[in-house]
Amino acid sequence: MIFQQFRHEAGSCLSYLIGCTRTGVCAVVDSQLDVEPYLKLAEKQKMRITHVLETHSQADHLSGAKKLSEITGAPVYFHESVRAGMPVVKVKDGEEIKLGNILIRVLHTPGHTPDSLCFLVTDSTRADDPWLVLTGDTLFVGDTGRPDLEGDAGQLYDSIWGKLLTLDDIVEVYPTHYSGSVCGKNMSPKPVSTIGFERRFNPSLQVASKQEFIEFVTANLPLQPPRFKKVREFNLGFLQKPPIEKTYDLSDLQMTVQELKQRTDSGKIPFLLDVREIFEHEYANIGGKLIPLGQIPKRLAELDPNREIVVYCHHGNRSQRVVEYLYENGFKNVKNLTGGIEEWTDKIDPTVPRY
């Protein structure tokens, strides 16, 4: 068996290549638009990409599923409920996909989206029991998927408790996002976990009832991804080109840590906005006002649209989304601190703690 996780800093995404080395066939799960890493790894391992699996119709980033299918001839798999503008193979709950010695069982887990799937993976050369589950945007490390992008919190509860939490504690959990993604609100930077660890420590799962879960996961949600409906249309094949209806150049909305240092040294200090969580701010910060990302829409009145604002987070992913949101809401002098507080520690002030 080959199992490779790919980490994509832009969007805090994770994708996967999984396959059987004996038969030389593999599948790519939740492909990014840049498909070269999957093609190179498959070639290096002398494997053919025969399946392109999507855990759901993505809304936060551009998928490479259609491109990968056109290059390799491998069909794209979605849940049967999806309506697509490109050729897809529709699968249903309980269906099985074989990749040589690898068996992938489809779990329909609606909630984040109506078409959300998880893929339960068994390597028959090791055991008859499942080894891992690819949870898409249903279950993250330390969090669950957000239900407000055409999803349903009640269905999300049923999917997690009715499907995922029935799995053995030792089953490994591999989600499609980690900390910094807008598809959840408090996920861990750790890209892997187990069912048992999440059952015990995931804050979203420490609830006494379905209603309590619904209230928990719908409170203080992050900003919705910019143009998420258009992104989803592209990923489902209804748009031939990626959405480009931006009224600004992203490169104009950036500030490096060196530029910020020069500004502050010269006395031209911009307004700093920290959009991380409270515990992050308490552990390490470079000053400024703290408004966690999920609270931004409710607290816009606390910000001056006429003042220069520099937004920062850990790596620059969350802050980038806030910059886009602020710009589209009338804040024309707003910048994203590229690399975030991590880069500030690296290049400017090593006394600021790493975490």
C-alpha cells in the first residue's frame, strides 16, 4: 500500500494519494488545481491514477479533479446526490471501491454539504479491519465541518455520531483541512488523529445532546469563503475558468514583515489587527487589537475604514481571508501580513515565541 498526504499552505488544505503497489493502481482524493505533485508521485512509484475521489463539492478552493481526469482518463467520483456539469461516477452509501489490495468503503456523511462523503480504507494485506478514514470536511482534528455553506448542523451530528463515532478508536483520521482553513472554526494544525482521540478531546464532540451540538457548531462561525458558490460551480464543471470577479489585485493587498518593521521604525505605525484565537494571542503576539476571525462580521464597527490596517495571524491564511472580506466591505487601505507571526519570529524578532 502507498499512502501519501499532501499539505497545501494556501487554504490550509490536505489531499491524498492512496493505492496498491502490487497492482500499480491508485486514487487521488480531494485534488488541488495543481495536479503535478500527484502525477509525479504516481510516475515515480510506477503507478496509474485510476480513480479521482472527491469527499464533497468543495467551496473554499479550486479542485483539480476535472483536470486530473482529463490527463489520466480516471473518472471523478462524487456522491449520487450531486449535480455536476462534467462527467462523474456517482456513488452511494456503503458502496465499495477496490484498488488491488486496498478496499475503500463509501460513507455518506451529509452535514457540511449534502453530498459529503468519508472514505473508510482497509489494507487487506494487513488486516480485515479498516486502518484509516478520510473524513473530508466532516470531521477535522479538534473540530467539525461548518454547516452554513448549504449544509445542515443536524445532519452533521447524525453523520458523526451515526457513522464516524461507531468506528474503532484506533482508526486513523485524515481530514481535508487543518488550522487556518475557513471550513471550520477551531481546528488543530495537526494533520492526523484517531477516532479515539477525537472522541475524547475534540471540543465539538464534548456535547450532551444533538441540540447542544447544533448550537455549538453554528456559533461564531468564520467568514464564508469569498465567492464560494462560484468556486463550487467551477469545481463541479459548470464554469470553464476559475472565478476571477475580484475587484482588486491580491498582490496589492500584501505587506511583508520587513515592510512592517520599516514602517514602525519610521513612526508610521499602521493599525494592527490580530485575527487568531484568544489562546494564540495570549501565547505570542506582536501587538494590536485582537478580533478572532469568526467575530469579524459582528465587530466591523470597531475598525476605522479610513485608517491603514495590517491584519495578521499565524501563517497568513486566515488574515488573507479577512483582508479580502474587509476590502469588499469598504476598507480600501488594508494589508495582509504575509507569513504572519511565524515569519515575524523568523526574520524580525526571535523573542516572539513559536507555537
